[in-house]
Amino acid sequence: MSELKKVSSNPHIRSKVTTSSIMLAVVVALLPAAGFGIYNFGLDALILIAVTVATTVITEYTYEKFMGKDITIGDYSAVVTGLLLGLNLPSTAPWWIGAVGGVFAILVVKMLFGGLGQNFMNPALAGRCFLLISFTSIMTNFDCDAYTGATPLAALKNGESVNVLDMVIGRTSGTIGETSMIAIVIGACFLVLLGVIDLRISGSYILSFIVFLCLFGGHGMDAAYISAHLAGGGLMLGAFFMATDYVTRPITKAGQYVFGILLGCLTGIFRLFGPSAEGVSYAIIIGNLLTPLIEKATLPKAFGTKGGKRA
Amino acid sequence: MANNGGSSYKSNSATERLYNGLVKENPTFVLMLGMCPTLAVTTSAVNGLGMGLTTMVVLALSNMIISLLRNIIPDKVRIPAFIVVIASFVTMVELLLEGFLPALYDALGLYIPLIVVNCIILGRAESYASKNPVIPSLFDGIGMGLGFSFALTCIGAVRELVGAGEIFGLHIMPDGYVPCAIFIMAPGAFFVLAGLTALQNKIRIQGEKKGKDMSKIQSGCSEDCMNCGEKGCSHRFYGASDGNGGETGKSSGRQGQAGKDGKGRG
């Protein structure tokens, strides 16, 4: 007996990827968008982002300290939430908007449901929607020093012409992080290359949105119209950084395609037929809520079982 | 009723019934009954109070009448009979409100006729008034109604304070305060109800830790039919008042469970 080697239970090979390394990658990937937002909107944007990040981290720490749980701010997920929330605010918002949104996102949406991995919707988006419903006039005021007037999407909805090149570069009004398509795509490429996200959700989201626009947009296959819709608003930020949130997306491959197509159609419906110009946040939140159903419907068939029945 | 959970109140006395309805078995925060009006009409403290008092009037009167009729109503058709009694009172109250308090009538709208199907009223008729004498039943109705009014006013006040910066229409918050409009919309009702219920649970658990008796006095029954010693209870939840034997064991069992709950959460 003494010759037997002791074999520990699996897993025997551990990946070096940890929650914190993934979250850190997301933070780095968001930096171009954040940097461009600060360059575009000035000091106000920097203060808002700092406030949201600080509030989310402090809220998580305080809650866990108070409740006697392990402190998990080291996994940077609160930083990601704060950063995403900050990028989703207009630069004109007062600092306390960021604080209220950060507390709501972490305390109500994330920690009360059990912390990272247990939240049923994306905390940053839930925080944004909470703010949008509560403080509509503040959250839709995009008149800053640099830009006045409607956001490109609102102008588009009113039938006005927009400068697509400006929208791709980001020289337009909007929330802090959503304006520059280039900066977001750079960050997204970084994440895709690292393997943190794949294009199943983002790709099917964007493609189905394009198809929806072609079918119902009233402009047919007009490339300028479609590219304006793609570059405008939070579509890119949502498709690459928020719809792909590990916790709230479906886990099955087929489910991820369904999820992406659902988001594309919902975003199209909200943008074309809804009262407001933008609908990415609500589309993703509704998609988050349907995630358990999608997962249930797309359970892969286990090898050797018949007809997709659960063993 | 030899033992009513260690309470200092005499079982089924008027004060015990009032205390039970207001605190121990608060219909909103403890029993979680009547959620539809609780969530829908508490957009302001006045609306909450109005809804609570309207319900209290119906509850007290229907409890009284049902208690008077308890030996006449056949068991098999008791629910339709209760509904007829309750609906009559609701119709009366609705017409009176429309005549004398039109502002409140407009604010509560559809939710006044819906008092007919309020589960607090039917619940008290079923579990208390149909088995107990008139005077305790009347006070049970008043106590439950007061508890409901108290809870609705609290929820309404918090929602009005955060969502509009006012309480009972009085401006409370400083001028710079920007109202958080979501609190007077539907989601706010859930946030505030959850928050206040958590607060209530916190108080209960702390009370239990200090050794106070925080168990419910008479919650119908513990729904543990296997260990229930109630005599004469065949299909109803709450046995007749001759159930002396089971009462002690039942309440201690409930306390044990409450203690476990407390530990689990603490």
C-alpha cells in the first residue's frame, strides 16, 4: 500500500485565467473608450468616471465588511461595473448621479442577489436604467461645452442628416464612452485576441440589428443610414462589453446566438418604433432576464441520449 | 387557550387582537397578504393611508357580520357567502367615498372595488371571524386594518419622500434635492416594500436574540398538520377554540423554527 501515490481529485491542470485577470483585461480594454471620452468631454467626464468607480468599489467593500463576508473587491468586477456605468452617463451629469447609480448597481443589483455570478442582470446597465427612469432630464441632457443639440441618433430619428465620419471617430454628443466607435472597437479587438470574449453574441447582435434595419428601417440597404445607426448610441459598447458579460449571458453556444439575435431585434424595435432614440440598455436588460429561458431551451444534447431529452 | 405564546395579553382580548394585527401578524410585513393594493396605491402617504383605512372599515364590518353568521353559513359554501358579505360592504364604502371623498376616490380608482378580493379580508374571515365570537372578530378586523394602514402609510411616506421630496404633501427635503422619480413608479414600490420588510425582520431577529418572544400569536396554524394537536380541525387551517391540548406544543414548535431562521440569517 505504501507504494501507492496519493492522487488528489481533479482538476489536475489549472488555467492561469482567473476572475481578476479577466476583469483586468476588460478594464484595460475599456481604457481607450474612457480616454477618448475624457479627451472629448473634458474634466467633467474624468470626475464622473472616478466617482462611479470609487462608489462601486467602496459599496462592495462596505457591504461585505458589514455583512461579514469575504472581501471580493480584488477581483476588479466592481471596477468594471463602475467604469461601464461611468461610460454610460452623459458628461453633464452632476457627480452624485454617478454615486447614486454606483450604489444601486452594486448594492441592489449585485450584492443583494449574492455578489458576482449571482446577479440576474448586468449591474452597470441596471444602474443606468435606474438613473434614466429616475432622473430622465439629467440623463438625457447632452448639451456640454463641446457640443450642443441632439445626439446623432436623435437627429437621425428626426430625419436630419448626420456626419457618419464624426460618429465613427467620436466627435459627437452622447454619453462619455459611447461616442467613439474606433476606441470601442480597439478595446473589443484586444478582448477578442485575448480570448476573453468571442464574437458569437456581439456578431449575431450586430448582424441581426443590420438585418432588422434593412427590413424595417425604411431606408432599405442604404449604407450611410445603417452605418450611422451602428456608430451612433451605445450599440458598440453594449454589443462588445455589456451583452458579453459572463454572468448574464447564456452559457450554451446556441443560446448565445439566440441571445444576440434577440438583442439585435429588440434594439431595432426600440430605436425605430420606440419613443426614445436609444434602446440598447433596455434591450440588453430584457435579454438578461430571458437568459435562463434561452439556456433551458438550448441545452445541448448529451452524448448517447435520444431526442435531446435530459438524462 | 392556555398558552398564547408567552404574550402578556389575554388571548382573544380586544387589546391582544389589536397588538396582533398591528405588530405580530402585520398583514403586509409579516403575513405578506394584500400585496396588490400595497404595491399599487402607495404612491403617496395619503393614498396609502386612505387605502388602509378603507380596507379597515370593510374588514372590521365584514369580520363582525361573518362572525355573527358563523353558525348559519354552511361549511361547503362559506367562501361565496363571505364574498357576498364583503362585496356588500365594499359597495357601500365605494359609494360613500365617491360621494364624500371624491379626491381619494379618484386616486384609488379601480383598487376600491378590488378590495372585495383582498386576501387579508378573506383570510381573516376564513381563519378568524368564522370561528370566533363577535367582539374579538371585530377587534381582529380593526387590528389587522390598522396594521395594513400603518404599513401602507409607511411605504407611501418613504416613496413620497424619495420620489417627490414630500410627506403628506408637505415639502420636507431641502430645495436642492432632485426627486428620484422611480420611487413613485412601480419599481419603487418593490424596493421600499423589500427594504421595510428587511428592517422588520432585522428587528424581529434582534428581539429573538435578546430572548423576547417574537413568535406569531395565532397565525392560523403552523401548517404542520402532522404535529398539530388541534381537535376538531378536519379541513380548515385554524382549529376551533377548544384546541387546548395542541396549543402549547404548537407554539413551542414555531418558536424553535423561528430560532433556526434567526441563526441561519445571522
